[in-house]
Amino acid sequence: MTAYNIAGGELNAQVHEYRELLKHGCFDIYQMDVVLSGWFVQNRKVAAMVEAENKIYTPHTWTHGMGLAAALHMAGAVSNCPFIEYCYDPPHWNYTVRDLMLTEPLKVEQDGYINVPDKPGLGVELNHELLDRYTVLRK
């Protein structure tokens, strides 16, 4: 990495878009969003293309706790991901807001790391009582 790295791609969603970005050397760090762009299959493809160009891949997430859990799993599944970007911007966008739909928030440890959840599925549990309260059924 250079002293100043350019990161981007968080709003791109298709593999062919990243192929073009890589072809033109647009970024040093490619940030595909797991939730907004094809989940794990597409992200694995992009991470492999980024690695082949000796660049950094990091899953972008600025959505919610489920998105962060997915990004953490994606980060743990590739070799060229030294960090992730995630939403935490107190006082308005903190753990309680981001992880509202989860039974337990995903917290940053004292050393600055967030552990990849290790329960079944994405490793987090949904707060079904809360989700049921805000579910709208159409007839």
C-alpha cells in the first residue's frame, strides 16, 4: 500500500463493473458491499479478481447488523482483506441503532477487532419479537 490509498466501488454491484474498474486501475482498495451486490458468490469472484491484481478487497457495509455479520464472514473467507469498513458513527448511528434487529449487538473489542460471529448461519440471532412488531401483512 502507498501512503495514500484510494478506496471505492461500494455502490457498484456487478462483477463486470469491477472488471472494468480493475482494468483501468481505479482503486487501491475495492469495497464491494456484500448485502447490496450479490452476497457471497459475487463478492468471492470480485475478491479473487482484486487479489490477482495485487490489490486489497474489503467488504463495505453501511446497512445494519445482518450486513455487518455478512461482511465479517466475507472478510474471513478471503486472503486479501486486512480490514473492513462498517457503520458506527455515534451518537446517532451506534450499536443500538445498527444492530436493532439482532438479539446481541456486534461490538468492537478493546484491541479494535470485531470477532467473526461463530453461531450457525451468519452467527447472529434475529430479534423476532421486534421484527414481528414491525411486520406489515398485506391482504
